[in-house]
Amino acid sequence: MAIIWSFTATAAVSKSITYEDSGVSIDAGDELVDSIKPLVRSTFRPEVLTDIGSFGGLFQFNSSDYEEPVLVSSVDGVGTKLKVAFRSGTHDTVGQDLVNHCVNDIAVCGADPLFFLDYFATGKLSPDVGREVVKGFVIACRENGCALIGGETAEMPGMYKDGEYDLAGTVVGVVEKKHIVSGEKVRKGDRLIGLPSTGLHTNGYSLARKVLFEHFEHTDTPDALAGKSVGEALLAVHRSYLKEIRLVRQEPWLHGLVHVTGGGIPGNTARIVKGLKANIDYSSWVVPPIFKLIKDLGSVPENDMRRAFNLGIGLVMVVAENEAGLARQILADIGSDTVEIGVVE
């Protein structure tokens, strides 16, 4: 017996299904790219050889400027700080957060940023939102002197809730091999100099949101925040410390640099203070109000606060015992506040 498989073609194609019907709008993507071209080009350095739209970003690195150039890279995201951006409808700061976080990570190794690449993924692309996010990338790239030479915008229906997106980024920089800041010079007696953060930066937001949004809306202005709304305090832009690091990174008395991210001050100082201990005096600086509000409202244990948040210190410089005063004066001369927060034991 012959079995014949057949179907009615007219029934199958009674309605034509387009790519846009599936949730992906090529037109929206093209609109976004066209609108950000002038912004992105404004970050280009002379070494950038490609325009927007190439398969890869080309950067002509001039190695003759160095004796032994070492490339340094870092990749990161913004974490659940994005949830605050969604809630408040503010999208032009999280891009700055991402760039500055990545730049700080390579700057504490002694490196200068060369170029940055971003990844922006969403369920349904809004060109207006995408443009605001990219505007943040551009602002921070300009401020840090690195080129935004490439990125990926992915529209993936069903992967994200309506109005939500995710961000990731990669920075590549360079440092002269003999000028790498590795922490190998750290020794007993070294002083720890802290530079203030602008807030939570990009860490601890799962805890912060759980505590704060059980009590407040993002527009609320609790007395403890002195006129700032909860949303404003949480979305304060992650600070770049590149200017300060450049000023001191080749000084013989600088023994190490710490970018305070996830794990707080103890977790991050441990990365370079190996075989020794960073003894932190948590009473040596005034903890910003946003952290006190989280601790008090949530009855958060002190150990959790110290491990989840920077508590107001975003960068730690490890300097020779007798040079702490000099280090602080050099930074004060450019208007950068510092505080001595501890000692290496």
C-alpha cells in the first residue's frame, strides 16, 4: 500500500507571517543605528579605522609608543541596578555606569583605556530607550578618552519582560609592562587611602531594592536622603577614578590599587593584599545616607553591609607607610577628597 503525505497549501499560507510578526523589527534596529551614529563617532580616536556597521571594529594600536605594551581587558554588566532604571524610566545613566566600572577595573592595573564594546539585549526594541542607553556609553567614553568602536543590539522576543533590557560591556586598554600595578609591592605597615564613591555604584542592588522598595516608591524623598529621591540616590552614576589613578600610578610609593565592587572593601582589598590583612577602620569616614537608610530599614547585619556595598569608598590606594600625607596632598591639589581608612597588617 502506498502512503501519500499531502497538505493543503492554501490553508498553510492563508496569512503571511513576517519577521516583525515574530516580534523582531529590523526597521526599529535601523532607526536606532542611524540615530546613534553621530554620537558614537564623537568618541572615535585617530586609531579607529572603521565606521559603524562593519563586521568588526578596527583599532590601529601603535606599539612603538611602548617598550613592552601589555593589553588589559575587562568585561562586566550593570546588574539589577537596571531594575531601578526600568522603574524610574531613566536610561541615560546606566551606560555611564557600565563604561566607568570597566575602565576602573583596568585602571587599577595601571592601564589606559583604548576602546569599548557594548552588548544591549531586549525583548522589544524601543529606539528611544536604546538611544538613551547609548548616550550614556558615549558620555563616559568621552570622559575616559576611549573609543566606542562596536556593539551588538539584540532584539529577542520572549527573553525579557516588556520594557526591560540587559547590558554588558568590554573595555580594552594598555599598560607599559614595567608600570603594571599588581599589588606585589604591598607590605606590612602600608596605609590605605580611600576615595569616596558616588553611591552604590553597580553593586548590592538586589539587597537595596528588596529593602527600599518595600517601603518607598522611586519618587519618594525620605528625610534621610536630604531632598534626594530614592530613585536618584540609587541611580547615581558609578564614578570613574581614571584621572586620580593616572596622577599617582607611577609613583614609587604607590603599592596597590583596589576598585571596590562586589565583595565590598574586605573582599576587594584581599585581591592584592595577599598573605597580609587590610585592617579597615570603618569609623574613619562618614557613611553616605543611602547606606544608613538601607541598614536601618532592613535591619541588615553589619557584615552583610560590608560585603554587599562599598559603604562610600569606591577606590582604595595602598601607599607606603610614610607617604600617606604626600599621596593625599597630591590628590587634594586636583580637588579630590581622600581619607585614611586603615593599614596593612
